[in-house]
Amino acid sequence: MTKMRVLEMSGSFYDMGKQHGETFHDAIHEFTEDRIQLSGNEKWTGRSLSREAVLALADACVLEHERYAPELMDEVRGMADATGLSLGALIISNGYTDFIDTVYSVGDITQKAKIPQFASDNCTAFLVPKEATADGQGMYGQTWDMHDTATPNVVLLQGKPDNAPNFLAFTSIGCVGMIGMNEHGIAVGINNIMAADGQIGVMWPFVIRKILMQDNIDDALSCLIDVKLAGAHNYLIMDKNGRGYNVEAMPTRFHIAQLDKESIVHTNHCLIPENHEVERKRTPESQANSQQRLSRAQEMLERDDITPQLLMEVTRHEEVCQRSQPPMHVESSGAAIMRPATGDFWAVWGLPPENEYEHFTI
């Protein structure tokens, strides 16, 4: 069994970023360079760009991040000082799956973008209302799927920032946070969708962490409404009282659905008709993959006695958990289950069927 790596960070946001950068200096360099190369690959983005052009596009996004989350940019600045990488380069490694939406839309306006051969079939996520659980407490869970080069870089952050809530965040090295919960019982996660309306804007991990800086779900939801997004993701938010929202967020539009008495499941294709207009086309194989995972997870969650163990089994199911296969090499690099009412957080490194979940608390 491979255990989850845990990084404890504390102090100012800058200090936490510096601790992160110093701890994983070499790995952050390697992972960031890999993401820069993929961002200029037309098989993933629809455009073939030079390294210089990719970094210039990322640099253009820095100001939007400074406006939206200056504290988190202090954290990235600490990481930059520790690693010697630029802010733009670190924005790419943080928000790669949003950044490729930006590359597709505005990477080179002198050429028409091609339909990428590879699609980001990333993550199966679900919100479970308290009415559907065995103990009457709402839960959130998801697989975290990514190009298989990401798996060795999975880490759990235990953050204790000055003047902000303590948090746990499942993420990859060099990234401020991807799935998390804070001490006030605010939980948030994502699954990727692909936008044709990408723009110069804010990458999704900064939205995740800003949500984790809030002490109530209304302010958390505002973090999603009041932001210029670079790319598309589906966001799922829950609080300790069981209130929850699913937000299918495209750069130029979004749709909010409130959690009721049935579980919400989302994979990697838009479910809201209005969003189809700005959704990037997927290959038939990719669309079928996303629909299969959606159907299987929905079927498994059509009950009223759901436990954390059942959610773990959903992430392990052969029709939900993804295994690396050519040519895309996307796999479930890990998974997380959260119960905001009790502060329980379960996480697994790597393929969920091949490793054991570990228990953490916030």
C-alpha cells in the first residue's frame, strides 16, 4: 500500500507557499515543465504553440489572479521564490485543465483551432444529501482523474494559515488545492468539463482555495459567481448542515443547482442544455466514457442508506475508476470522501481499487 503524502503548512500565505516549494522543489520543476509541454500540444489543446507562447499566455493571466485572490498569489509567490519558477509557469501547473481551454480559445487567433484528439476525461464527482445517508449527514466524494504523470505527485495539504480557516486539501505538488474542506465545514470539489469559450482569467484551483477561506456556504458560492474564469469546471459545494450546490461553470456562463433529496452526480460532459453552446466537442469515445461513468455512479447512489464505505466502493468500481490506456493515459490518480458535519476526510493515493483509504480530520 502506498500512503498519501502529507505536507503540513502554516504561517502567512507566502510562508506556506515557500514551505511547499522548498519541500517539493525538484518535483515541482518536473511537473510544471510537463504541463507546459502538454499545453502547447495540439492533440490536447487544438493548437501547436511554442513554449514561449504558452508562457506568455499564462503571464497574461497573472493580473486576473492578483485581482481575484491576492492572498493566494502571495502563496504562489512564495512557491516561486523557493523554486525559481515564474508566476505564469506555476499558474499553468496549478490550472492546466482550465488553461488548455484558454489556449484553445485565444492561444493563436491567426489560426483556427483544431478539435483536440485527446479529451480531459477527468473525475467523477457526487454530492449526497443527508436524506440519502445511513447516519443523516451529507457527504461529498469524487475520483481525481488526470494524465498518469500526475499520480506520483499527489499530496494532501494540511494548512494552518494566519487569519484564515484551517483546511485539508487533496492536490498535486505545486498546486494550491483541488479538493478540500475547512474547519467551518465548507467542502468543495470539481470535475472537468471542456469549454470553447476559454479566456484570460482565473484558474480553478484558486477558486477552490478561495472557497476554503470562507466560513459559510453563501460566501463560498459567491466565490464562483464573482470571478472571471479561464476555463470550465463543474464545482460541487457542501456545508456542515447538508446544504449543497452543483455549479456547472463555463467561462462566460454558469448554472447553479441546489442539492435536494437525491444525490447529484457529474462527470465530464455538460448536463445543462444552455452550456452545450459553449462546450468543446469531444470524441465519441470520450463522450461515451463520461456518460458511462455518470450512469454507473447514479445507479449506485440510488438508495437511502449510503455510507462513506459505499462511496469508496463507487470510486473503486471498474466503470467509474479509470485506468491508464493509450493514447490518452488518463487514470484515477486518487480519490476523496468528505463528511462536513463531522470533519471527516478520507483520501486514497493512486488507483482506488489498489490502495486503502486513509482517514483524516479537520
